[in-house]
Amino acid sequence: MPPPPTSESELPFDAPGAGKPCKTWYKIVGTLSPSTPPLIALHGGPGSGHDYLEALFDLTESRGIPLILYDQIGCGRSTHLREKAGDESFWTFDLFVKQLDELVDHLSLRDSGFHVLGQSWGGMLGSAYAARRPRGLRRLVLSGAPASMPLYKQACKIRLAELPEDVGRALKECDAKGDHESPEFKDAAAVFMRRFVCRLDPLPEPIQRTFKNIRDDSTAYGTMQGHSEFDTVGSLKDWEGWKDAHNIEAETLLLNGRYDEVMDFVVEPFFKTINKVKWVTLENSSHTSMWEDRERFMQLVGDFLLY
């Protein structure tokens, strides 16, 4: 079977307060058709870029679901805004929701409908977007998405305690000194990532590209998350998305991994609050289930979107 057609394009994005023209880069995999709602994928980070979501090509190839990937503002092939580092009034949910809404309108998806899959930070964004009840949203998938950032911070403390003693000590000592650049810190952080973010060795090349995206431009990540994956000190630190989740009308599938940094108790408030919801924990993965337990992930998501 030949691979599905792909196309790439850009659209202007009027980012409030940016002070310069901005653009959204996006890719369509498959053919958009009114008869089959496409899946719009929201990447994590903030600032990870779309690259690692390329695993979702499987859904187009095996299930015929058109896929839309895009780079959120501030990363990848969309406009970068390094001059906005630390500006919490700029890097807001409203900014990212506006960008997503403009993409939906540009592709004329309101009437025929669309699905949204958000992973990690993208799941937080997806839940906030769905809680606004956007016209056309059919179904929602939240993968490795914290319902509460204070709970996520608790989970990270638990995961840190599961690391070898010398690794945990190095992370704590470096963090206390504000040292997030030394080889000692980076080596210890890599152990955390291999245990609780992606357990595959070697790392898939698209995930390597994703990590490079954040290294190349950490503006959004640094402002909203902070200096590391396991200690949220940025503007997201007090976010409690589950408090708005009762407004979500779309049927929702929650996914996380047995070894996920987003532990079960971090997902649970979504499960208790969203009206029409199913939750599956994948036993053979951590935070990137679409790669680590790929066949099972695609089966669950494909079945959910099509039936």
C-alpha cells in the first residue's frame, strides 16, 4: 500500500502582544474529507514541536484517519519569540487556544468536525480547549496529561525517590544551586528521562528531534514549566485543569503509562470530572506510550475515534 499523501503549509497567526508577524506551520497526513473527521495532534513541552507525534502516522496508514500536525507558537517551524522569555503575560493558554482555533477555521473543520489528541502539555492544552466547548470538536484523547500540576509535582517527587540514590542526590544538589547546565545535572536528568519519559534504547529519532527542539529554544518551556521536567516552577505550577473539566462535552479517552511521570493519581481528577470518559493505563510504557507500546496505543486510539 502506498503511503498516504502529505502536504505542508503555513498560515498567518496574529499572536497578541508578539510585536511582529507570526505564522503557524502545519502538516496534513492523508486527505481531508467531510466523511472522516481528522485528528489534530497537540505536542507537549511547551516547545517540544510536532516531531515525536509522527508515530501517529500509523493511524492514517492503518485506520484511514487523516492527521494534522502543527508546531505551536515559539517552536519548530512556527515563529520563534525568544524575546518573550520570562513573559508570563504572553505565554498563556489563551495564546495557544487562539492558535489552534485559527488552524481549525483555516482548514474549515467546524461543520464536518474534528478530533483532538493532546500529549503531556498538549493534553493540558487539549483539556482547556475542550472545556470551552469549541464547535466541531467530536472526541478528545488526553495522553500522559496532568489534571493538576501540584499533583504532578508530587508525582515527580515520588519518581525521584525511585531513582538510584546517587542520581537523586545529584539532581537535588544541582537544583538547590540553580545548576541546570552542568554535565552532572544533565547526566542525572537523563536517568530520570530514561525511566519515566521514554524507556526505549536507543531513543527513536523523532523523539531525539523533540528534545533538540527544546534545547534549541526553551523560551516557552522555561517560562511555563521551568528548568527541568521534574520541578515545575514556571507559570503552570498552580494549574488545576480538572476544575474546568466538567465543561468538556466531547467523549474523552485518558491514557497514561505504568511508569509514567504522570502517575495515576495525577490523571484521576480528569476521570472523576469529565462526563463521558474512559481511562486506560498502558502496562509497558512510561510517558511516551505512542512509541513504547505503539501497537496497543494505536489500537486504543483508533477504536475510540472510529466507533
